Amino acid sequence: MMEKRVPSKFKPLYTHLQNNKRNYVFHGGRGGGKSWEIADFLLIEGARKKHRILCCREVQESIKKSVHKLLSDRIEALGLGGFYQILDTEIRGANGTEFFFSGLLSHTVESVKSFEGATITWIEEAQAVSSFSLSILVPTVIRTEKPMIVMSLNPKLPTDAVYAEYVAKHRDDTVRIQVNYTENKSCPAEMIAEAEQMKNDDYDKYEHVWLGAPKEIADGAIYKAEFEAIRKEHRICKVPHDPNLPTYTSWDLGILDPTAIWLFQIYGKEIRAIDYYEASDEPLSHYARILDEKKQEYGYNYDKHFAPHDIAARDLSSGVSREQTMATLGYRMTKGARLGVEDRIEATRQMLKNCWFDAEKCKHGVRALQNYRREFNDKLDQFKATAVHDWASHGSDAFGEGALNINKMCVKTKAAPPPPPMHSNSWMG
């Protein structure tokens, strides 16, 4: 067998028995070499010790759609042709090691019993695997001593089962490793050039395709270009609250829908989104209490509270408007003008040019803005002018209400002394 140099990010595979882990998740973009390195590990480990190795994916229409071909090619590259016998539907080692291949979609709790006895399981293209497939696969393949599950994926959506359960969530039984083309010394020059070109042309697509970031911005997203610029300029980061500046809130008030609240500070022309809150089926007293708690915890010094024009509408049962209710709770609202959706959209576009977002406190609001989209017309194969009213519209409307007011005042704001410099991933960095 030829000498094998193992990149540092893949070395945990070779120390499995000492790691006290079960799952090894390699995620990232195109060109990272994940599949090659995992295939090499499995072939080397299979030659070292007898294993039953399951190679699976969500859908496998034929053996050609599996990693059978990749493993066959790597057997030759590693000089293991004399050890492994390559058959039409499986690969066998001289020591009894067996590689077998399967799709998961067609399996049931009963049929998946054929996977029992697998000592190592490789889930390839794991971004496509459903939560149901995981629920029947994992309990079956962890019945052996020191079981090992290796997953490789190019993330698609943050809600995909494997990404949500094994990448986004911290798990004591899992090693999570991100691998991209920038760390692959064997990545062809043509691929690197293609990646760099996409980086210049479409940064959001570059992050998704080449850096393995889940696709956060929806197709037809209204603020796609603005958020490409925001992410390119690293304006979603750590944004500290400045006690020298007042805090403004902007609202979208729901009755049967969620209520969303953004919290901003203004420094010259710079707008800092420092916090966000959203909830459903709660009375106005709940939101007043949340603002009280945030003031106590973070020291927010509230100034104006911007609300849509319909806050003045009176409740039919009580005859009291929500504007009056908020006033009795200690929050005097500034009622907005009766403007349309497109006015809020244009105001939002203008404000996003100068806006910084706190990555942690505003993550749900940012996700709403990134997924606020126009409806698609299937017959005409194009997006309509109409914005879709869904979960993303509440946070986006609340932001737009703030933009209609803040755009007018931010240039007039007297600049306070800036806070001390923060670390490199802050708004100062």
C-alpha cells in the first residue's frame, strides 16, 4: 500500500477508539475533498481490521449512484488492489471486511434490520437524509461495540435533518469538522478559479456552494443584494449596546399573527440593530414586560417606539386602542403614516446600506429579512411584485416601520464618543 498523508482535519477518524465519540460529521462546500479522505480512511481501516461497512445515502437508484465507484478508484490509488475484491454490488477484503451499499428512502423499520452488524456507517450526501431515515437507521447501526457513524454533507438548508441535529446543535457524542476547498491542497486550480469568480459575482451563492453555508437567503428574496453586501462586509457580528446612545424600537403588531420588535441605536449615519424579539398569542402587557426586562438586564435607555398606523384602531369589545393600552403600560408609541408595503421595502433597502446587526440577539430577525420574498408565478415562470405574507413578513414589516422613521433622523443624530475597540469579529473590526 502506498504511503498515505492524512490532513489534520481527518485525523480524528483514525483515533476513533480513543475519542469516545460516535458521530463524525464533515460539512463544507465543494472541492474540500471530504469524500476522498473518508473513502481512504474506510479502505485503510478495513484492511487493518475486519469490518462490516455500510455506505448509504437517502436515494440510491442504482449502484452507480453510490460511492462504489469512488471506493474502487481509491483502492487502485492506494495500491490495495491485491487486498480488495471489487464486485458488482459490494467490495470484499481478504480479511473478511465487507462494504455494502444502500439507499435509505425505501427502507422500513423491519427492512433496515439488514444493516445490523455494521461496525462503520458512512452516510454520504447527508444533507438529503430525512429525519425519518435517521430515526430508523441510527438505532440499528449503533448496536455494535464502539459503533462509528461518518456523515459527509454540503449543507443545503439550516432546517435539513442532519445539519439541524448534528451540525447546528452541540452534541457530546459528535465531532463536527468543517472542510472547504481553501484547506484542500489537492484542489485543482480550475476549481479554485471558479470559486474565486463566484466570490466576486455572487457572494451569497459562493458562501453556499464553496464554503458550505446553509442557504439562508430565499429564492426571490427582496433584500438579496443588500444582504450579500452586508455579509461581504461582515456587518452581522458582535454589536455592543452603547449606554451613551438612546435605544429606539420598531414594531409589527399582530392579532392572530406574531408581534415583532426591533431595537436600534443610531450613531451618525450608522444604524445598529442590537436586539430583536418576536412572539405569538401574547397580550400587549407581555411585550411591555419584555422591554422592561431588557432595560433592566442590558441598560437600554428607550427613546421612541415606532408602531404602524393601525395601533390606533380601537378594540371592538373594550373600545380602547392598542396605542392607549401601551401608554398605560408605560410605553408611548409613535404612530406611523398609512403607507404601503413598497414604501416599507424601499425604506428598508436604504437603511440596510448603513445597518449593523448583532449576530446573536438579532439572528431570528436577520433570518426573517433574508427570507422575505416575492411570490412566484408558476405560469409565467417569474416572481410577482407581491410580497409573500408568511413567517418572514412580521420581522420584515417591523424593520420597515423603523426604517421609515429612522432614515429621516439618523443623519441628524449627534455622534456620541465611540466605545472601546472590540475584537476582530465585532462591528469595530
